[in-house]
Amino acid sequence: MSPRVDGSSATAARTADVVVIGAGQAGLSAAYHLRRRGFVPASDAAGAELGAGPGSAAGTYIVLDSETGPGGAWQHRWQSLRMATVNGISDLPGIAKPEVDPAEPSSAFLTRYFGDYERELALPILRPVTVSAVRREDDDPAGRLTVESSVGLWSTRAVINATGTWSRPFWPVYPGQFTFLGRQLHTKDYVAASEFAGQHVVVVGGGISAVQFLDEISKVTSTTWFTRRAPEWRDDEFDHRAGHDAVALVEERVRQGLPPQSVVSVTGLLWTPSLRAAAARGALERHPMFTAIEPDGVRMADGSFLPADVILWATGFRAALDHLAPLHLRAPGGGIVMDGTQVAAEPRVHLIGYGPSSSTIGANRAGRAAVSGIVKRLGAGSRSRTA
């Protein structure tokens, strides 16, 4: 069983060589590679020292997760998102996915898979734990960081941040938005198409979630689709080369300190049989963004008025990094300058599941890369103190 902590039981400061924040796919990957490199749970180690043990880092680590159970953001996905339609999910490192039932909701399958993974590897995951801030303990660039959490303080030598984006839905602001008398909801709030029967639904967004919603909802009621830019559709399969090129473009943005774009914004949308059927129903007729929201609908770009009962904002998410604000990591461009998974301005902090590693394949690779960098850095730090 994975360790748990009651939110009221632990308040004293504790230490760990590495604190992983988040236990979604990226966080579990990092935990796996820490374990594989010889790190032991902080709660199990009585003063373990770096370098104690053949071929092993022998440091300590802990994973802090804000969720009440395994599964990361997947446990909150809408029920109609089945394994047959979800984007490709990579195996977690070391343990392959069990056989997949294409008709099973992704939330159920992946929550079960992640939970079994945590238990089999006995990963030291404390939940539910909310991290409110990460701070430098002093001015020493090789010193320690303090992680402030709902169960007290952790003093650590390195942080692997894997908090993802689900907790930070992005809501664009339009004139008249708060005068709308109908319902407004975000991807994060979506449950099922059936709740919109008999209503006209405006769907906003140019990504995979938006077109999946249009496909589902247009089967039970009328819809209108709005995006800022015309989407790019592709007929060819998304092969390894295309994936590599897309990730490289996103990586270049974060290297320059610009806010990362989603990989999908680079790759475009892939035609599937279900989406072609939606297009045949007229559900994928895209309109330029409306200019204003009024109590009973939206004002179209051509000046006409479209009555609407619901506005569904499928407008994506932003990286959940507010707890890192005390470190002042953001560059003038609004993003965080990265060197691989390491923050260029603060090498004690690694971001995984961020920018180019926000895909499931990228998250696994980033977990391994972050741990390799930390092992190298902590090993060098240990040698310099004993020289």
C-alpha cells in the first residue's frame, strides 16, 4: 500500500533529498526513476546519506499529491471519454498497461492502472497534500529549498514539479460575459452531452476536446463552433517524425522563456471517422470568434446575433505553478527559461509535464531526465562537501 498521511497529523518540519509535487503520469515517472536509482522513501530512511550503497544514490524522496486518490487529472475526465477515443496513453515506466477495453471510460481505466502501479512499487505518496509555496532557505545557490504544504514543511535539496494543468482552466474574457443568463462551463466541468438536450450550445476552442464535445453534443442538440483561428486538419497519421518536430517547436519556446504552447496547437487536428460524421452533420462548421456576449446569446463577427443557452469553453489550461512564485522563475517573456527539464535560473527545480513534456510520452521521458540531472547534481554536491 502507498503511504498516506492524515492532513491533521503531521506538522513538524521533515527532510527529503527530493520532493516530487504531483502524482499524475509525470510524477509517477519521476518516482519510478528515483526508486530505480536507489532513492528510498523519506519516511523509511533514518538519516540515509548520499553515496551510501554500491551503485545507489541512497538519497531520500517523497511525493506530495493534492488528489484524494490515484489517477491524477484522469480521474476527473468526463465519462464519455472512452479508451477508444482518448489520445494515445503511454505505459508508465516499468509496468505496462493491462489489456484495454476500448469501451471503458478513461477515468476508470487509468485511475485503476495508476493505483495498481503505486501499490506494486510501494511509492511514498502522501495525499491529499496541497503545496502552497516553495522557497529558498537562504542565499546559497547550493542550499536547500523549503516546501510549504498542508501537512507542514519539507526541507529538500531538489524539487521535481509535476503539477500539470488541470487545476488551472483558462477562461478567456469577452465583453458582456457576466451578463449571460445561460450556463457557462469549462472543459473541467463537462460531464455528458445528455445534460444539454434541447438547448443550443456554443462551443469555443480549437483543440481536440472542442471537436470531441461538438461530436458528442451535436448528436443530442444543436451546436455552433467558434475559434480564434481556423483549425488545421490533417489526414495523415501522426508519426514519430511529426511528433518529434512538434515537440521541438514547443521546446524552443520554453528555451526562450516564452509561455509553452500545447503540442496540439503545432500538430493540428486528425480526421477520424467519428469527426468526419460530425462534419457531415454540420457540427464542425467553424465561425470566427464572436465579438461580445449578451444575456441571451452572442454577437457574431458579422454583427448578427446568435441565441444560445450554453457556452462551453474548451479553451485549454495553464501550468499550475503558483506555488513556485516565491522563487521568481518567470522570464520577461512570461514563461520560464528551461534547460531540458531543469529551470535555467534555479537548477534545484525541475519541471516535468510542462511545455514539451506535457504529452504522456514526453512526461515519461522527462521523469527520467529530471532524475538523471538530480542524481548528477546531488552527487557532485555531496563530493564537494566531503572533499
